[in-house]
Amino acid sequence: MGTKKGFTHRYAENIIKQVIGSNVSNVAENNGLSDEEVNSMIEDVAQSLLPIDVSNLRRLGIDKISLVKGQGKLIVVLVDIDSGKLIGLLKERKKLK
């Protein structure tokens, strides 16, 4: 993996929100980052969100981010639809069960 720049958790969450609407390569290019740096941010934020608290959750939104296009490497994104808050990132769909 490439070198990792320092970044705040808030910045990483902003980058992840951009990736949800686009893809890793486009977001990296638009923000002057490498794909590896964006992937590192996704993994760091995913670690900080675990375990996922769903005790007050009413509606769950689920989406996926393709880390490497066409290779099946995905991150599953969990969002509280009512608040718009990112509540979880999972590397595997199996963890949703």
C-alpha cells in the first residue's frame, strides 16, 4: 500500500460520502489523493464505526462502494436514513446477517 497522508476523521467521512456517489478513482483524482489513500480512509473509518449500534435505528439504507472496479472488492455502506448519518462500513456482506 502507498504512503498514507494524515487526515482527520471528519475529512475521511467527507471523502467516503463522495465515494458513495461516485467511485474511488474519481474521488481520489478530484481531491488530489491516490486510490490507496482513499481506500485507507475507508478502512480507518470502518474500524472506528464498529460495533454498529442499531438500537435507535428506524430505517436503514444499504449501498456498496467498489474499491477496485470489476474485481468484486466491495465495502458495504450502512446509513441511518432518517438522520443521514453514516453508521457502518463492512468489508463483507456476510456480516449483515
